[in-house]
Amino acid sequence: MSKITAFGTYAPEKIVDNHYFEELIDTNDEWIVTRTGIKTRHVAQEGELASDLCVSAVEDMMAKSGKAVKDVDFIIVCTTSPDQTMPNTSSRVQDKMGIENAGCNDIYAACAGFVYGLQIAHGFINAGVYKKVLVIGAETLSRITDFKDRTSCILFGDGAGAALIEPSEEEHFLSFNSGTDGHMGHELYLTRENRIINGLDSDTTGKIIQNGKAVFKWAVGNIPIKIRDLISKANLELKDIDFIIPHSANLRILEAISRDLKYPMEKIPESVTDHGNTSSASIPLALEKEIASGKIKPGMTVLMIGFGGGLTFAGTIVKW
């Protein structure tokens, strides 16, 4: 049995509002807010890497909880924007934090990454393989955003969230689910080279390419079903869930989920308004906002579900 014993987040100091994009593309603040709900996003400074955001989130976690991480025996970093492909970003975190005797691995599951990381950490703990697992979702999406793409460049921001998973006398993870519609992978992907790869037009190098309408339709058509599945697996009812925290991709997606479930928006925390879409960091950032405000308290039942590139999803229900 396992539980989250510590939690922290970090957002870069630099804030970019919607007016910035008026100088780059044909758009304005009203258009962006109306379609996405985004008002601002945090952007990493020059030289500030995903591993640096990870370290800052872990430092925030330690400051809030009093927990140490020197004895962590496995580190999982969930990211779509690593420092580099090899070595993995978790190895960079291990080095920068001075954590000895820790295994390291990155989870490359885009916006579902953080919840996938929690699932794997839970499995490690319950199997007795590791006793203290650090799970971090971190993104520097500003570095892989195509600022000529009017439909996507307004969406993305940078940030990180960290959670410590340890053994518990009672189970705090009440259910899990995950799945992938790989045939839709071409609707949201990251380019690598200036050539056609398996029919995908990669005319920009290392940039996010997204069919926003297709991803939106997939999310609003599938995520409410997956949420109901999670609740059923936990032998709970919707009324038993204190908060539902989906990936903060777009405020309009969250509103559609709210309508489908007939679940109040005030109980669906989001980070997209102030942070933009931060992929694997969006759920931690939304969670932190509600913890800081005192709305999420120990003992509450929280459902988290990430979804995105793959197209893939991963969900869990946690007794906080």
C-alpha cells in the first residue's frame, strides 16, 4: 500500500500574457480567452531546463513537507520536453539533487505523464521493489512551440510538480485506469526532422503539431467515460469525489466534461487560466492551487486524469 507523502510545484518567474502574441500572429486577448480560457502562461528563462524546473519543484516540496529526498531510491520524470534525449532528465535531477543509489527513468506520455508516473510508483512500492519514489511532471514547452502556428502557439506554458510516494498502512490509491488510441497519434505529435516520416508532414523541426479540433473532440467524447470507469473501479459514486482534476488543456474541454458528468465546475480545479497548457505539469499545478487555498484537505477523495499525445490517457483516484 502506498500514499503521496509530500507535494510541491514550481512555475518560472517570467509571465507572458496574451498581448504578447498580438505582435507575432493575427490574434488578440479576447479571441484567446474566449476559445481557451488562457490569460497568462509562465515561460522558462534562457538556460532554464526541464531538470531545473524539476529541482525547484522538489525544493518546494521539501520546504512544505520537511521531507528529505537523499534516500529516494527511484526517480521518475514525466516530460515531453527533456533537457535532451539522452541521458534522461531524471538522471539530471539525480545529479543536481545529490541523490545517491537511485534508479532513474523518464515517462514520455505527454499530458498523461504525471498520472502514469504515479501508477508506476504505486506499483514499485506495492511490489516491494522500492520504498521511496519521487515522481515529477515538468515541461519547458515554450522551447518546442511553433510561434508561427496561430492555432497552437497561444496554448503552451512551462512548469513542474513533484510528489513523493512512500509505503502506507492503508491504501490511498483507490483505482487506476489507462489506455491509448494510437491510431490518432498523428493528431498531436512532435516533429524531429525536415522530412516526411510515415506520412507525417514534419516541415518544422522539434515543434508541437496539433489538430486542435480532433483532440478536443476525442477528449470530450472519451474522458467523461474514463472518469466514470475510474469511479466504478473504486466502488464509489460521483458524489463521493470531492474534486476532479483533468489535464488542463483548454478551459472549454473542462467545461464540456463538467456538463457531461453534471459535476460542478467549481470542483474541477484548473491551471490553464494562469499557466496555459503545461502538459505533464498541469495536474500538479491545478492541485497546488486548491491545496494553497485550503479547499483540498487531508482525507478528501481526489480524481486525477491526464490525456493527450498518443492519444493516451491515465487516471487515478487518491485519498489525499
